[in-house]
Amino acid sequence: MEASLVLHYSSEQSDRDDRAPGTPVGEVAACSISDPASRFAVPAAGIEPQFELTILMPCLNEARTLPTCIGKAKAFLAHSGVRGEVLVADNGSTDGSQTLAMSCGARVVDVPVRGYGAALIAGIDAAAGRYVIMGDADDSYDFSALAPFVAELRQGSQLVMGNRFRGGILPSAMPPLHRYLGNPVLSFMGRFFFKSKIGDFHCGLRGFERQAILQLGLCCEGMEFASEMVVKASLHGLRVAEVPTVLSPDGRDRPPHLRTWRDGWRHFRFLLLFTPRWLFLYPGVVLALLSLAQLLLAQSHPGNLGRWPVGIHTQLFAGAGMVLGYQTMLFAMGAVLARHCARLNTPHPRERWALRAASGGWLSIGGALATLFGLTMCASLTWQWGRTGFGALDPETAMRQVIPGIALLLMGTQSLLAAIFFAALRSAFDLRQEVMHTDVAVKHVSDDSPQTVDRAQRSKVSG
């Protein structure tokens, strides 16, 4: 149930219409059917895990390669002596992957919500092992070579990442655009923004302590789930290790589910959402302070200041810079607030002031005062102009008063509009959470109590 609650927070779902034609289940005859009852045993809360390890594979129409992956995983468990299970999180396959996985001795959990992350969230929630090692079911990773992951987990690591660049990328295993641009750039951003030492942010083969990952509250349904796990693990201070991993060409007879530009943008967007300080706050503060310094310098030196420009033209640029810098800071507040309302994580200590400013009344008060001062400066100039009979004004004198006044007026109105928008954003998230809780209540009432269902539905409508 924990997984079903968090899955709704993402606004997008991956691969809604990516369905492959059916593949006959009878292609693999070497698989044996195991006890059906054992396939659906899920550890209850507070009970010790049934296994040491769960090998988890997300699946969407992988009948061609799934038996090979399950066979390698079960061989690893048998040869290593690790007590474990193979779990397939099926994301709506239409090629018989579910039946095929069960016939090969794997446990299957059906995940109706589409997306790579949705499948893994449900699979992690259903896993019966203390540790989980997840990997794609396309035979690009060798599930018989998981010993380094298990060793690191047993030594206390809470997240063990595979590194394909250290382990080796076989020919044709990764497109050049991913190998030389996408993965290196996104991994560099992750290391720079989140002070992580991970060299390969998006390796699909990784192991972790199940309870530690559940506590992170992962909720991204798409491919950006891979980034979310690493980012939140870094922010929460989990013990992270890395082991070399070989990436082989996948065994599919169709294009992969991954879409280069769409999913690359989603990873990039996710990283930026978690770094409003670097994307918005720091650039905005620097631009606003430099522009303010130039404006004050020009105001205090109406004449020349050596070779440094202090005329009304540079003052106009400085006013525009103040407005743009302040607007960028407002974007930082909005990003922190949206991330907090979506329960993606706890704000960084350097971002909590932004959350307080976006949630409290100071933004409205400051905006009202700035608007009032700006209007006063502009009205004062209009009054002076009227005293001269609305004749010609000295451009230098007039602009030195108009530019700061207009800048304050724009920043004040931006603050007021931002305060209204932030309030609407908070209300939207609160309403959505109330609707989700009502849906859960309606879903879990007894089928023998139609009056209870009716009351819950009426409560949802009236709310």
C-alpha cells in the first residue's frame, strides 16, 4: 500500500503505448513450475525478511530475454549459497512474460501503473529480502555476477551502484550519444550538485538495503527514478559504494523503452528541481546584488566616476538586472515549495528560508511595501512635472528617479503575484492529497457495507 500511495505524485508516466506483439510462452521449455503460493509472499511490516536477497527485474514485454536473466539470477543464488528470491515487477506485459517468469521459478507482482520507476517502487515494496539488487530484464547485465554487490551490502553499504565505465561497455551496448554525452554530463551534474562520488549515476544494475531505500520515499514513475534514488541517497547520507559492472548489448528484438531526448530531459529536469540553489538562487542573488551596487553607485555619483559608467543608460541596465535577479530568486522559492509539497525530500538547510518566505506572509508584506515605495517615487516625479506645467524635464534627473521607482514597482508586483501563486500551489497539493486519501478509504471499505462506500463517496464530492 505504501507504494500505491506514492506513485500518484508524478505528473507523467512513461511508455504508455509501448507494447510489443506477443511471444509464445512455449519458446523456453527448460523452465520448471514452482509452488505458486510461494510467489506472492510479501513481508509484513515489522517482520524479519524471509530472504537475505531479492533480485528484482522490472519487466515490460521481455519474453525474449527474461528466461535467460531469471536463469542467471537463480544460478547465482544456488552457487553463492545466498538465500534469496527472484522477483519480476511486471508493468503490463502482453507477450506472456508473466506466465513465463512464473514457469521459470520467479515471483511476479503485477504493477498497473505504467513506468520504469512505478514498476521498481512496487517491486521494492513487495520484495521479501533484506537486500535488493535490481537490474533490467533485457540481458544487458549479468545476473550471475552479483557477488561484489552482495559483499558490499554485507559490509554495511546501503546503496551499491554498478559502474559501467569502470567495468566495461561492450561494442554496441550503449549508443555513442549516451556514452560520450548523456551519461557523463548527467553524472557530472550529480557529483557537482550533490557532492556524490558516484561515477555512473544511471547504471541500471544496483543493490541496496531495502528498508533504507523505503525510507527515502521514492515516487518518480518514469526513467528519472534512477536519478531520484541516487540523489535522495546522497542527500540523506546513506553509505554508498560502487563496483565495476560490464554492460553487454541487450537481447531484445525491438527498440528499448528508453527514449534518448525525452528521458534525458526528464533526468536533467529532475536534477535541476533538486538544485534550485544552483539553478535559480545563487545566480539570482549575484545578479540582483551586482545590479543593486551599480544602481546605488550611479545614484550617489551623478557626475562621472573616472572611466566607470554611471550614467542613466547603465542605471537602466542595472534596474533591469535587479528585476531579473529577483525574479530568479522567486523561481528558487517556487521550486523549493513545489518539491516540499510533493514530498520529494526535506529542504536543504540553505533552502529553508526560501520555504518559509514562500509559505508565510513576508512575501506579501514586502511586495506591498516595495510597490508602495515604487508608486511613491513615480508619483513624486509626476507631481514635480505638473508643477512645471508638464513642460520639458531634465532627462538625467528624471530617469535617475524613474528607474529605481519602476524597478521597485516591478519587484513589488512580482512579489504579490508570486505570493498568490504559491498559495494556489499549496492548495492544489493539499486538495490532491485529500482526494488521494479519500480514494484509498473508498477502496478499502468492505464490499459488504454499501452504506459506508456511499458515505465515503459523498464525503469526497462535498470536499
